[in-house]
Amino acid sequence: MSLISVVLTLIVVGVVLWLINTYIPMQGTIKKILNFVVVAAVIIWLLYGFGVLNNSGGIRMPQVK
């Protein structure tokens, strides 16, 4: 996993999350839940991508080149 792909992915996820939070009207609690889920998914993706967590289960992560 190259550093450029990680940075680009984080930028895209951040911009999409900002657009959703800004332009889609939602209750505050739904926004908090959405933000938490997205941040948790990105953190787990990064941990798998850098090898901190191993693929011990049946879930396979696509390899980013």
C-alpha cells in the first residue's frame, strides 16, 4: 500500500463525509453515528492495510497497489 494511495483515499473519504454532513439535512444524532461508522471503518482499513491487524478471519481486504 503506497503512501500516496492512502493519502488520496483519506482525502476522498473526508471530502465525501464533509459533503454529506454539509448538504444532506439529517438529525444531529444520525450525523454523529454516520461520522463514527466512517471513521471506525477507515481506522480498521488502515490497520489492516499496514499489517497491524492480520486477516485471521474469512474477510479478505483488496490489495491496494
